[in-house]
Amino acid sequence: MFSRGVERTAMQTSTKAAHSPRHATPEQKVEVVLEGAEGEERVALRYSTWTEGLGWCCQKTIRVEAEQLDDLHRSLTVARQRLNRRRAEAGEPHRPAQVIQLPSLS
């Protein structure tokens, strides 16, 4: 019915851009979506899981106002650094960071 390899974007008319990290597992993914009218835009983080027979099903959506993005970015950066430090201390090999290319809105 649906293919896991094909990324589907939300059907909302307010969605301007969507991005799913390349390294999402075959059974789950997180999409970053820009929603809202111009001047009232916000970001939505959508956690979806793959369900055989249904396809991708959104389990949870977190909406982040534009003013909160810098704080979210800092928090994610701190969390990533702490995880990398713990992995290094445990002797795990270092994996380089992945740069995510977001779509252009112009």
C-alpha cells in the first residue's frame, strides 16, 4: 500500500516546508515543518511511526514559536555534546555530526 522509502509531507495547506533527517530509522522519523501564515510562522516537530497497512502515522506534534527556536537549538546542542562526551568516555568510536540541509523558503 505505502512505501517506507517514500517520504510523505503533511497534507495541511499551511505547511511551507518539511524536512526529515536522513538517518531516521525505517520504523520512526521526526519531521521539521514550517507552519502558519507569513508573519505568524512557527515550527512543528512531528514524530511518526511506520504501521504496516497504514503507512506513516503521526504520534506526536510539538509546535515551537519562532522566539523559542534559539533556546531549542542551544538545548539540543548541549544534549548532543553531553552524549558525545559520554560515548567518548565509554570508548565508543566518534561519529561525525550530520549537517541537515533545510529547504529554502525563498
